[in-house]
Amino acid sequence: MVAQPVTFIVLVLLVLLIGGGCVLIRSAMRRGAAAASSVACPSCRHANPADARFCAHCGAAMR
Ligand SMILES: [Zn+2]
């Protein structure tokens, strides 16, 4: 039995949806990891490790 065009279209849409979802999830995870691993200095906006107590660039206390 030959696959019907509708079945093929549904398959293509499913692949597109799954692929788009994976890209969205990956970009969201990358954003979350970047936000968790670095904190901007309140004084000079230098990116410091999340656990830093003082800014490595200007020495200001990190919250
Ligand atoms: Zn700073």
C-alpha cells in the first residue's frame, strides 16, 4: 500500500515540530546555564563567577 500524501505531510510536520522544539529547548538551556554560571558586577558589569563575593575587575562587593 502506498503512503497517502496526508500521512507524508503529517510526518513532515511532526519532524519540523520536534526539530523546532529541540532547538528552542537547547537555546533555553544555554541561556539558563550562562545566567547560572556568571553574574554581572553591579558596579562595572564585569561578568564574574556566580559564587564570587567580590568583582574580579573592580573589587566591588557582589550581592
Ligand atoms: Zn566590577
